[in-house]
Amino acid sequence: MELEHYKIILDHLIPAKEGLALELQGGDILRIIDEQGQQVSDLVAFNKDNLKEHFSATQTNKLNAHLNLKEGDFLFSTDCKKFFQITQLTNKQAHYNFIFSPCGDADNYQRFPEKPKGETCLGILQRVLKKYEIDWRDMLEPFSIGLNLDIKKDWTIETKHPLTKAGDFVELKTLISCIVGITACPQDRNMCNGGKLKPIRVKLYRLK
Ligand SMILES: [Zn+2]
């Protein structure tokens, strides 16, 4: 969207395998930018006034009635409140979904028993959101930005290379005061980050 009435208040590069926590106000515009291309970012969000209320995959998927989110879609909470609206997707072929949990030690242990340990989105989110004392079990429903999930006719799901290119971004309009955690996904056990771990840029705009 046009940002002439907004000022930029943050331009931050999350290094590979790192994360960022932010406190957002209603009206804020958040851009999550895939700086180099083919890098997934997980975003979790919590109502600032009630940290038990958070992004919900099941509510968002049900209320939008499709799995791959589009411009204009809302991201809903456990309580069916609109937390964000997607105001811009620069790459309409890329995938934006609420299907998988963030990568974590427990699921890596099941999926990749030969290499279960290491950095994970869940570990990063716990680290950057530590001061809010949010239970990790409330971080299991991220907006997976760029995660290319191929859902086949028999309902099996294959994780493929991201379809994002350098500079592609998701723009979200914030509709509620909230706390967010954002990662540069460190998963290197499959091709979800295209075989190389890269940074993610975050830009935050607020009304002048
Ligand atoms: Zn991850």
C-alpha cells in the first residue's frame, strides 16, 4: 500500500538463524522481506492485553476457507479477532500458510532422527520472546512466510524449495496492539530454505 502518510521506525536485518521480537500498535504496517530469496520466516503474534490469545492456524484457515493466503486475507486469533490484514504480496506464486508448526527439537527428532538437534524456529522464538513468559506451546501456530508446501491429491504434503526471489515481501496491516516474534528459519535438514540459511529484513512503518 501507499506509505506516504507513514514514517519508517525500524529497518532491521535479522541474521540467518536469528529472530526478532516487536511490540506493534494498531495501524502499524509491517513488511517481512526475503532479502536474498528462498528464505522462510515464521511469525507468531499475541494480543498485548491477553497473551493467551494468539494467532490461530485453525481459525485462520477456516475463516479464509483456503490454505494459501492472498492479498486482502485476514490473520485471525484463537478468539477469531482480526490481528492483521495482508495488504501486499509481491510474489503471488510464493506460499503463505498456516499449516505447519515452527521447526522445533521435538518434531525434528521425529522427522530427522539422524540430525535432531540444532537451531530451530521454536528455540529462536522462545529466546526472543523470553521476557513475555509465553508458554512455548502457545507458539506452535506460526504464519509461515514463503514455506512451499506441495499438498498432493492424496493429501500428502511435500516441503519444497521456496518460490520467493530476492526482495519479495509480505506487507501486513496491524489491527490490534500485539507482540510478535519473527524468525529467519534455521531449518537445514530439508530444502525448505533452498539449501542455504539466509537473513530476513523487517521494516516497520507507523502513521506520522
Ligand atoms: Zn523454522
